[in-house]
Amino acid sequence: MIQKIKHTITSWFWVISYSKIEKCIHYRKEKPFEHAKLPDNETIKKHFHRDNSTHYHEEFIYEFKNVIVESECGYILENFRRIHHTTCSTKNRLPSVSNYISKKMRRKIIYESACIFDAHIGNNYFHFFSDVITKLWILKKYNLDRLPLFIGQDVYYSTIFQFLISNSTISQYNWHVLDNQHLYTITKQLFVCKPMSYDITLWLQTLSLFKLPVLQNRRIFVYRNKNTSRYLYNTETISKILKQYGFESIDTSNLPIREQIRYFAESNIIIGVHGAGLTNMMFACHNQPTIIEIIPENRIACQFYWMSTMFEFNYFPILGSSIIQNEFSVDTNELEQTILKIVT
């Protein structure tokens, strides 16, 4: 009951608006997969066709003047409670009203110019690569990459970001970790950037940050453990079948980043349950792998179809049953027949 009251107050308090963009530095909008090849399965084909033909993908850099940045969600504020919801973030997440009022009573941190890099969506491994890290390459194109880059604490200290800070050139950028106890006043220019989510040139620039091992013709099955929201309850049976065809079974949630990169970069056939772990297929781009994605029938999503299309990978989706209490299954005969088509 208390949570419901808090949610009601929060929803009432905040006003979300797209007004007051001072300047559009860069903008493009397109449907990049409108004519992409569709899979054979009629149910999946229907969903993918709808997404290809209706989903527009956007890329932009907007400039704001004399605004406040709210540190919990990274939103741009005008007046007392108006949010400019202009960067990639979950629209159902709003800042705590009580925390915000508390921050209003403290001193504001003042910057002349800055860019909101990311506050929280980069906590998701897939969105980190599709919607966050590629912002660097858009900002660089417009000579904005040397500005203070605001980044949320959870994203900055995430495993993948810390891996890149320690092992790549992104440590050279001007990162400013948002302090959740304060608001930020930007006196002159604040830039908000969103990259095109499936632009191969951006992804390749990101891949250049990593040192990839040499191809070893590995075959892997990427499963999800029982603590996740999508778990194959016949995982053990599938693993035994796949082992006969030379597949190793891995759970990316239990592997360090370096090990995830190695497994995928050395693989030419990747079978996986729909989930963020499949994002690692990007590391196999140098050997054009075959991707078999297992998708629950009540959670048909196109992210890895789009990603495979962008990289020109061989992509085969297999439809499983509906998720019930976080579990679903896949027909082992169909899976084995798909494998035989690929390996023979």
C-alpha cells in the first residue's frame, strides 16, 4: 500500500515534456530493417515484419541552455517539476519526490557546459552496447567528446564499464560521476545524445576498444540460470544433446567479461536463449557465426535478429513455449534438426 501511494504521488508530481530544446545539433530517423530478410517460422515472421515496418530508429544531439540535471535518473529539469524526457531511458522510471525536494534544499553543483552520457540504462548489458557506449562516436564527430560527461554511479561502477576503463582508451574521457545527493546547474550548454541503435559503423568503433582472440571454431550454448526471468526448464537435456555436436554450455552471468569475450570470439556457431548475454555475439564478428536464438512465444523480441542482420550473421530463431513463472521449454527435436542443417 505504501509503495502504491508513493508511486501515485510520484506520477502526479512530475510533468514530462519535450519542449524547450534550444538547438538540434544533429538528427536522423529511419527504419533500417524495413526490407531485411525474415525467418521461416510464421509466428516469428509476423512479429519481426511488424517491428521492421513500424519501428523508427532515431539518432540525435540536442542542446539545452540554463537547465538543471536531476542526478537520480539523469533528466533535464525546467522550473520546479518539469522533466525534458529526451534521452534513452525507461519512461516508467521517475525520480523520488522526497529525495528531489531534499536535493533542492542543498547547494547545487554548477557547470558551464556538459553532456549527459547516461544515468542508468547502461546497467543493462545489451543497452550498454546498443544505446550508451556508441554515444562517444557521435559526440566525437561533433567535437563534443571532451566536455564533462555525466554518468550515473551504477553505470560507471558496472562490470563492463570498469573493464573498459581499465583496458581501453575510454579512460581518457572527462567522466563526471553524478552525485545522487545533489542537483546540477548548467549555466550555458547541456548536450543530450542518442545514437542509432543498430549502426554497424558505430558498433565497429566500439569493437575496436577490445582485443579479440583468434578464431578457434568453437561451438557454444548460452543458457540462463534458474534465477533469471527466462529459464529453459529442459536446459540439462538440451546441454546433453548439444554436447554430442561439440557444444560447450555456458552461463554468461557467471563469467568475467574477458572470459565472455573469449568464448564468443572463438565461436562460429552460437545457440542461446533470448537475453542480454547474446549481446556478446558482436565479438564473433570476424568469423561471421551462425546464431540460433531460442525465443519464448510470449516474449518475441527482435533485438538479436536486428543485431545479426546488422552484422550479416546467419540467423535462425526457434520458437519455444510460453514463459510460465519464469520457465519455458523448447522442442529438442526441432533444435536438433536445425543444428543438423547447419553442421552437415
